[in-house]
Amino acid sequence: MNLILNYKHAFETNFRIIKAVIFFNLLNNFLRLISNDFELKKFNNFFLKKLKSLFYRYGYESNFFKLNLIDAYTYRYKHICQALKQNLNIDTSHLANYVSQTWNADFINLLNLSNQEKEIIHKCYLQSKPPHKSIIAKSIAKDKSVLIAGPLFSFDSFQSEDYDYIILNKPPPDQIINSFTGGIIIITGNEWAQANLSLISKLTKESSNITFYSQASAENIIFHEALINFPRHPFGSSLMNLPRTLFASNVLFSSSNFVVDGYDFVLSQNIHDPWYKKNVMNIGENPLWSIGRHDYMLTYLFCRSFFQSNQQFSGPTVEISKLNIEEVLDRFFKTYKIYKSKL
């Protein structure tokens, strides 16, 4: 049964990727027939404005799935420029969030943007709110030492006495739950929480030190403000596990120190340690589908600037976030080239 589901996930995600590439090619040819300089034109017609917005959105997706990352993000930022210059029915606060939380001059300079477009982006950045402003919410503890353990974290050399709390996105191995004397916080997404309600119920009944946080509304799950006030972004993009966890952790634990380990920004073929893999959903899918739709550079640059603004976070993941942007793009390409669209 699991093998059949894996094939199903692989077929569905690859089909969606192919559909995005084909749709962009068709849309591009159609709009070029209307006008060779349609990108420069301001349309008042609702239908043409919608097509123009779709052109940039699928220009990003098509190129991302083909691993033309510079072209993909050129389309993404051109979309932002067009939305700021014209009324494309996109929430300007979401655009400002995106720009402020992904701002990186080195990255912008790699893109094929005109000087005018770069000025529009920079002006938006200067006028936007601080990128990682904390929300006003009650913390659950302060002055603590906290480990944020990602999917690649190995508990083989875990020094439990160094930490008051562990934060994870999936439950840790049973021996950690049973032996760790501090608190275990699981910050997880809606889909996993809803699909694993029985496991959550079992663990919370058997162990008094484990607590689940999620936007999912269910028994044995805490619905905290730190999980409902994530920054919102345009184009259907959204923060992946690590930035959501960082954002929430900074609210849940005030005046605390954090070590972040086990996240490598999906820059290697090693995706999960065995303890994490047993709770993973959608195994078999083309990883570029989820990474691209979430928006990879949104997640990476959000974390990069977050760590720069919050010196209380340290650890191996923080060091990876300091890599040269071109090296990140190169490593990403080499890791996922076997999954890219050939169309």
C-alpha cells in the first residue's frame, strides 16, 4: 500500500510540474501575440491584468521546476514590481513582507532586473516594517536553553543536560521522550497533526513532558498566537518548517538562548534522520513541487536575515545560513538536478 501511495505522490507532483511548464509556454506565446512589449503596458481590463499576473507567477514556477533559479526569481521580483506599479489585486502588505524578509543586495544583483526595477524593490524594502518584528503574545518560559532539532539531527551524541527544552517538528525517538527531564515541544503543521491525532493523544497521555503546538484545532494540541501570526506572503508562497519554528520559538521562549541543528536548507541528498523519517508524509513526491510552491529563497533568506537580527540563535544551521548566495544556488542545483523538468 505504501509503495502504491509513493508512486501516486510521484505521479501527481510530476504531473503538476509538467502542467505548470506547459501552461507558461502557452501563456507566454499568447501574450506575445497580443503585444511584444506587454510587460511594459498597464492594462485596465480585468482579464488582461489577470493574465499578466499569471504570466509572472507561472514564469517563476516553470523556471524553478527547470532549476533556472536566476530566471525564476527574476520573474518573481518583476511580478512584485508590476504589482507595486499597477493594481494587480495583490495585497501590498504581503508584497512588503516578502521584500523585507528576503532582502539581500547580493541576491538582487544576480537577477535580470532593470535599474528601475531594483529601485522599486529597494524603496519597498526601505518603507516596509522590520522583517522579524516579534508579535505581542505570552511566552511559556524565559531565560532557558533551547535546542531546535531539525530532520537531520542525530540524537546519538545528544547532551541532554545542556538544554531545558527541545523543539522539533516531529516526535523524537521514544528513548528521548522517556529519558529527557526537560520539556519537549512539537511545532507541527495542520496536515500532519490532523493525520496523527491518535499518536498525539497517545504520547501526551503517556508523557507529561511532551506538548504539541499547531494551527490544527483538536484535543491535546495547543493553539498559540505564535502559530497564527506568521507573516503572510503573496503568490501562494509560504514559510517552510524552519522559519515557522524560528518565528514561534522566539515568541514562546523570551530572553532565551537557542541552538539550531539538523536543518541544512535541503542542500544535500540526506533529507531525514531515521527517527524523523518514520513520521514523514507524502514520501515519493518530486521534492521540487513543494519546495518551489513554498518558495525556496523566501525560506532561506528569511532564516538568513532572522539569524542576523537575533544573535541569541547559534549552531550548525546558523553557520550554513551564512554561505555565499551563489554557493547556495549552486548546491541547490546539484542536489535537485535529477528532479528537474526536462521540458
